[in-house]
Amino acid sequence: MAYRIFIVDDEPALQNMVKEILTQAGYEVDAALSCAQAMERFPTAAPDAVLLDVMLPDGDGFSLFGKLREIRDVPVLFLSARDEDEARLRGLGLGADDYITKPFLPQELLLRLRAVLRRVYRETSGLSSLADVKIDWGKSTIYRNGSEVSLTAKEFALLKKLWEARGNIVTIDALCAALWDGPLVGYENTLMVHIRRLREKIEADPSHPKFLLTVRGLGYRLKREERQ
């Protein structure tokens, strides 16, 4: 079955170009030209990934990102003419999966989209490795040093969110949104408890973590590198 991609961009010419690129590559495509149109179409489109412009006529992609993620937790790649480091870091810090600067080559778009889809939908459906730790996503289980440890539902959701964005910072707000519905005020301390318990399951020394790292003032980051 083909992956469904949802494009949100207010430039009709660019949107049509991206549609053609994706359709020829075998994807199913739906699109919106504004925040309002995106909110209307997104629930029924039920996409597997979103290509999201930062600058939109009735808002910005950063704000829309959070609203879309509340409806459906899918990978998001920002598309933007803005290549400032601050904008890029903000997008990735929110938990986006990639940030592509316009103009881009068609092959670059396809390669980066495929990489995100492969990472999210293949690596979170079977076994993944984090150094000597094995993660069985289907069983919600961790294997380390010959021991099998089950993850709670919150620990699983937390690890999955960090894994999908590994190498990048995931903000506290983005992690709280992945774990709880509704207003996020007051959840930060509870999130810290879940982080500590998850570290106890994946880290050899939870007090001096090597993989699940705190980024002070921003959030957390799961290291991409593996020990050899």
C-alpha cells in the first residue's frame, strides 16, 4: 500500500510540482494551501507523513505543527525558504523529523522523505538496537545484558517519540503532548519521573546517561550513535 503524504504550502506552483514528484514516485497525495484548509482536510486525509511550509497566509507552520500532531502523530518535514539556524532549530526542537530548505532538488526531497518513513514505520515495528540494548516495539520490551524488561505505556510512548527524532532535541512540550491529552501545564515534573525510569531500563548508569541526554532549558535528546 502506498504511503499517503499531506502537503501544506501556499504556493500553488510549488505545491503542484511536489505533488507530481511524489505521485510519480508512487505516493498518494493530498494538500492544503492554508492553516484553516489543513485543519479541515487533515483528519480525513489520514496521512502517513506531512510536508509543512513554515510561512502560511493565515498563520505559521510551527503553530500548525502542534495542532496537527494533536490530531494524528505522524512524521512531519518542514519545507521553508527560511534557512536561518534559529528557525531550523525551532522546527526540529518541536519534534519535527526533518527541515528542508527551498529550493530543493526533487531527488533530495524523495531521499529525505524515504529516510523518515523508513525510520518511523519500519524501525518502530520490529527490533531496533541502541548499543547493547535491543528494543522490541511489537512487544514493548527492552533486552539488556540478558534480561528482559517490559516498558509501561508511558515509557513506550516516550521512547518511541525520542527514537523517531533521535539525534535531535525533542522539547518538553512535545514530549508531554505525546504522553498526555489536554493542557500540558504541570506535567513537567511527571515527565522527569518517566525519563528517570526509562533511563533505568536503557542506561548502564542512569545517573550518568550516555544515550538519553538532557538538553538544559529545552528538552531531551536520544543519541543516534551506537557503541561498537
